[in-house]
Amino acid sequence: MSGDRIEAAFRGKLGTFSLDAAFQAPMRGVTALFGPSGCGKTTLLRCIAGLQRLEGRLSVGGEIWQDGGTFLPPHRRPIGYVFQEASLFAHRSVRGNLLYGFDRAMRGRDGPPAIGFDEVCDLLGLERLIDRSPRHLSGGERQRVSLGRALLSQPRLLLMDEPLSALDAMAKQEILPYFERLHARLALPILLVSHDIAEVERLADRLVLVRGGRVEAEGWINDLLTDPRLPFAGTRGTAAVLSARVLGREAGDGLLRLDLDGQTVLVAAGAVAPGAPVRLRIAAADVSLALDRPSRSTILNVLHARILAIAEAGETEVVVGLGLGGGGGQRLQARITRRSLAALELAAGMDVFAQIKGASLAAAPGAPNLECNEGHPSCAYRPETP
């Protein structure tokens, strides 16, 4: 039913650029519009906001915002928009900037707000900044205030156009946990435009791959990251993002013990409560394969898997697609040499042991609790159905 999702389809020309793109997204979690610069990601976002008018259709949670003769202007669309640069009012304090959006949203509205001022300040760590001028904020702090102002406008949909691209690496690491906290605590659909795959791996549930003004693929993030038909498989940094659950901490060395589709994985990580869902990032280059389970090795994590597919990755290497367990579990990949492929006579359908040389949590503890409606085994999150 369309009430549980966003349906967007736009087509038209802007100068020499042609857009003909359609996708769907759930009414909860982060959907990333990913692709190279100039592929049409921001144009799609502006069409959804009503800032750019092209022929098409837009339905948000069952409400028609654009279709045929219907076109809601931007001011009638309940959206929050976070731009690359935090456009704050220099003459207002942080409090004044936040209340600007809040007061406008609550004007003539009955009942309490969906998200309140104190909640936003707590969510984004703005309490100590509240009386400062924007001129005295760092880049990361300014973007947190911009995000807070967008949230206080009481949006039904949050749009973020490369909100981290203007920040340096240190500022990005400072603000990312706040984005994750937002994701975990608010049942709000977020469309995130990005060309940074590491950012997408850390934040997104679903992925829409945009190329040349068209949607090349869309789906749950790990399905696309591990699809040998898509360009991710050919890149050296390709990785899988899997969902796991914390079992506890090892008493001897403090490693975190995770349940990954019924198999145990050990990682070095900070404090996370037992039972908490986490995102686990495993790079294809950090996975080697064996026909027999190793008995004595420095590699701690060895997972039983089945080969699903083998794709070329340059002149000397291939990417092996794997399904955990008997092949029906979550997917990951191994990047190995053609020589190793031939030596072990690896082929689709074979059972192997994947030796994980490196695994890390892809997001801060307390990752959101989200599952696809289909209960797909390769979704980024797979705890209880909301």
C-alpha cells in the first residue's frame, strides 16, 4: 500500500541535462540517493521539495504532492531541508534560529508538536550552544543547528543534500554520531543525497543508485553493495554492511561478541548493551576463502558460507559473492586473485569458510531498529518488526 512509502517519478530536461528517474522509499529510516557529482541526485531532491518543477508524480505516505494537475508549492509541503552549507540567520542566536522554524510550524496548529524544542536540543547536543551567535560556531555545530531548525519545522519528510560535504574529516566524525542518534530515535523518513560511500554505509538503510539522470538500481543497502552486476563490486574498497546483535563481551580480552545469522563474530568496540542491534562492515579485501575450517590461525572470525556468484574485478582479481550459512543468509564478498580461484577450483554452489581479517562496527552503538517489510535476509537491519 502506498501509505507506507514515498513514490517519486520525475522526467524532463534542464538545459542539456535529462532526468528520467523513479524510485520508492519507506516512510521510516534513511534512503540514500547515491552517485557521482552531476548525476541528478540534487535535482531529484529539489523536485521532491517542489523547488524544481518537472513532469512527474510524487506521493508521500499516501498523500499526493504532485500528479497531473496537482502541484503543492514548497511552502505547503511538510518537509525539512538541510543544505550543504548551514544557512543560519547571523543576527539571531542559536535559540532564535531554532525557534524561527518552530514558531512558523506551530502557527495555527492544534495539539503538541511531533518533536519539541527540548527534545531536539537533547538529540543534537545543542544545550550548551543555545545562546551563542552562529558566528562563534564550528562548521559541525552550525550544521547541527541547521538540522535542528529543520526538525523543529515539524516535517513529515527530511531532505538532506550532502550535509557533510562542506566539513573537514574531524568535523564529520564529530557530527556523524548525532545523525545516527537522529536515525535511531525518530520514526521519520530521511532522503540523503551523497557521493561518499563510507557515509552511505554508515547511515543508510536503503540505497538508490543514480547514474546519468536515471535510477540504475534501488533496494536495501547490502543487497546493492554485494550485487556483482553493479559497479560497487569492481571497486577496491567494496564492502558489505550486515546486521548483527550483541551477545556480550569476552571476559579475557574485552572483545565484543556478536551474533551474525547464528554465527559468532568478535570485534573491538566500545560499550554496547547485550541484545543491541549493530551494523557490521566487512570489506571484500579483508575476506579470504578456505575449503576447510582453519584450526590454528591469528584470524579470529571464520564464517561458513556458500558461493553465490563470481565476478571479474580487473586483470588479476575476482570478487566472490557469498551467502552466509547455506547461502540463504546475509551476503558478503571476498576479493581474491584469479590464481587463488583456480588453485581452489572455486565455483558457484560450493561451501567455503570465509576468513574475516577485519570487521568493524559501521555505526555507533544504538543503531536503529529497522527491518524491510519483506523480511529480506540481506537487509541492513533485521530485528523485530516495528
